[in-house]
Amino acid sequence: MDLALTPSRTVAVVGPVAGLETSRATAVLAAAGALPQPHLAVEPRAGERAWRYRTDLAEHVVRRDDLPTDDLGALLTTVRRGADETRPLNALLCGDHLVVDYSHGVGDGQLGVYLLAALCGDVDEERSRILARGLPPRAVGSAAWRHFRARPAAIADVRRLRSENKVTTTGGRPTRTVDDWQAHNRTVTAYMPPATVTATRDWSRANAPGATSASLTVALWMAALRAQGAELDERVMILMNCRRYLDPSHALAQGNFAVAMPVVLPASGDPAEIAALVRRIFDSGWPIAVLLMAEAKARLGRGGTDPGSAPGLADAGGRIRLSISDLGRLPMFDHVEWVPGGRPPQLAAYLEPDGPDAVTLLVSELAGGRTFTATFCDAAVDAGLVEGALKRMCDDPLGTLPSAGH
């Protein structure tokens, strides 16, 4: 997994943070790097299976007050397009906002949020240990064994879910080529204030019992895009963290242990039904089975290709493929001192799309407000459509949800 994901990068930003100092950030990285075999310091190299540990982590913090932070999407786009890809990890202090840019080979989104949280504070022994702690040896195999040994009947559930979530349409759709598509990737964000978040959850508790914040996100995003006139692929990729299949002592281990699962959503778009389907998928063990298969293919030299090197093929009819990751509330930032009296605290992140007709969505919650970050190729996907959908779902979520009956 790590090897296949090495060429992709993640860029994440958080702010406004009070007291951001280069010296403090470098001390945090130095403390994590001083621990034995610190995962944060691993240096991914495409095509090589033996990776070394870097000893210069503290040198990768720079101040970039020339980068404006009023538009977080534009900031993420600028950093990604100008990233120094020779470095597995970069940390940028942009005024009162902190940006990290790292190779996906080092870790998944869990690394990004814990790294940002650590860099927002003073050196802390526990936060340093979290950054240094890697996944255990043979993590995928042991997680799969742990799950299916306890629930052998779940293997049948996996087969059933795979069948239920197959695409039912037949025949290929026409495609078009988008030259140098990754150069056209851009990120946009929208913010849902705490009062709106609370009102939406109150409606959900009363009208969609069993729904989760994540299932509400999926339902809202699909409904908002369709209201803007988007044609969507039959399956939605929902990112699922497979650490739940490991022993709980490894819940905070760094590495790549999440997988995007292809899900055919209920036709109703009801958030409670979406939540029930996601629970079925998790309970079956299908996500860890997918990771196990991916690891086996990688060992046989049949891993996935770098999205940047794949042909830039997009659906000729403009149909969009969606990938959704909802981080939920982020308690690892509870120690952070935010700049008072100004903009609300937000965390946004650029997640690499896997093709020009793909749109990734990352959702995070800080101080009761939720930030929605969409990344897409604007040479294939209409930026106005994406921006309009984000605005619609954040300004009027209950008016957007068909099941709200407005």
C-alpha cells in the first residue's frame, strides 16, 4: 500500500492558530524524530521496498507569510502545485495558519491531522509518540485474521456485499482525454457554522434515527450536486479506516490503513439507510479483505498505478465519480489556542483525485463548525457546479435533503 501511494500527496491546513512559531514547530518535529524508528521520518521511494529514516525532520519547517490564507482552497491549490516532491514532508507557517504537505507513502489522513495537531502546540511526549508509532508488522494479515477468526460467517457477508455493490449498468461509456490533468487540479472549501450543524443534527435525531454525521454528509453532498445538475456515477467511494480491525492498542498507529470502498447507495438517499449500509460493510470485514487483496497484489508486483501517470480519461458525458471522507470531530486539537475574535477554526485538506472526472470531498469538524473541502480537475469538472453544491449544502442543508421534505 505505502509503495503504491508514494507518488500521491496530501496537503492539509488548519487555523487560525495563536502563537505559531517556527522554533516551536521545529522542536516538535525534532522530538518526534528522536524516538526509535520514528514513522514520521520514513522516506518513501517509488520503486524501492527498503526505505530509510531521515534525520533532518526539523529542517522541513519554513515560514511562508507571502501565501494568503483568506481562501483556504486557493492556499491548498497553490501549495500542492508548488510542492517540493523531493521531500516526503513539508511544513509551512502561513501567518496564523499551518500547512503540511506530505507523501501519501508516509501515511493516510490520520497522519495529517495528528501532525497538524502536534505542530500547533509545544513539544508533548504523547503527541510525539503518536507521530513516531508505525503500524505493527504484518498489520493487514493480522487484522484480517483477528476479524474473520472471531466472525467466520462474515466471509459470506463480504461476498453478498460485493455482489450488491456491483455496477448494474452494462456497456462502456465514451471517454475523452484530458491532457496533463493533474496540473488542473484545484481545491475549494465551504463552511457550515455551528448553529446550522446543530439544527441539522436535531432534524436527524428526530427524523432519521440511526443516521451519523458521516451519512448526513454523503446524503447532503449527493443531493446538492444533483440539485446543481450533476450526473453522478452509480457508485460512491467512501473512505473507511481499517484500524478498527486491529487490536485497540494500534488505533493511533501511522501508515496507510484506510481504504475507499465502492458503495451503491440506497435510492432513497436517506441518511439513516446510508448509515445502516456502512455499518453492514464495516461489520462484514469487507474493507480489511480489500486491503488484504491489495497487499497480496503489491507483493506480486501487480499493485495500482500512480494516478498522475495514468491516462487522463474522463467521462465524455460529464459524469462525476465521488470519493468522500468524513473525519468527524477532531479532539486531538482540543489543546490548541485559536486566534480569538476572528475567523472560526477550520481544517481543510487537498486529497488527490484518481482521475480527471473524480471529485474528492473531505469533511472535518472543529469548535462545532464543519468544513467541506472538494478537490477536482477543473478541466473536466465544472468549478461552478462544485462551488454551487458546496454553498447549497452549507447554507441550507435541510432544504437540500430530499428526505427533509422541504
